Amino acid sequence: MTKFSYALNIALTVLLLSFLTSCYHEVKDTVSKPDRLLSEDSLVEVLTEVQLADGAITYKRISHKKAGNDKEKYYAYIYQKYHLTPLLLKQNVDYYNTDPDKMIAIYDKVLAKLSQLEANINMEIKKEAKAKEDSLQAIDTTIYVRKSMPPYFQDSTSKGFIW
């Protein structure tokens, strides 16, 4: 075999391989529209509940609390509340995932709802703490007032009390 034919064989092999790889066409799965397509707002509501359920399940697992079959209970509640099946939810998520920009917008709304829920909970916690602090302060004030009164006013049932 001559140097020329050897080089020609290598060139043809490279050319053939590049031709075969350049013609590669990825077959994408087509996702059909579900029989019952949820609106974007409905999907936001469902995904928000799913995130809350997943968070509760994770919290129980991390805090070593017995979770049992909570995951199934949470999801069953979500499916019942929104009249869904696991397959229908998956089909809707898969359908919206075909448009990544739309799905990002949906998850941005989910994140905004979760953030708002967190803010509301934190506000309620602060209100309860303030109410508790105010009631403790009122008790302290009452005790202080009673202690600062003359002894015969402190206990009206004592025999020495006179008006």
C-alpha cells in the first residue's frame, strides 16, 4: 500500500464519519395536549400545594418525626381538591415543559405565592408574640400595682378593710 492510498483511505474514513455524524437527527418525543389542560393559574395553584406538601414531608423526615404514609395522604388530598389524577398532573406538567419560558414563568408565580405565604405566616407569628408580650406586660403591671397599694387595699377580704 502506498502512502497515497493510505492517506486516501484515512481521508475517506474521516469524510465518511463526518458525513454520518453530521446527519444525526435527534428524535424528540412529541407531547400531546392533555385531555384536560389546566390553565396556567390552576397549575400554579396545584404546584404550590405540591411544593408545600413536599416541604412538610421533608420537614418531618429531617426532624425525625414519623411520617408514615403522609406523602400519599398529601398527594391524595391535592388530587381530590383539584379533581386530578397523577397521570393528568404529569401530562399537564410535561405539556407545559415543552415551552421552557412558560414553565419558568409558572414556577416564578409558584415561588411568589410561596414567598407570600411565608410572609403571612411570619406576620402572624409576630402578632402572636406581640400579643403574648403585651399580656405578660399587663400581668406584670397588675402585679406591680397590687404590690404598690397599701396593705389594706391589696386584699378586700381582710378584716381590716374599711371604706
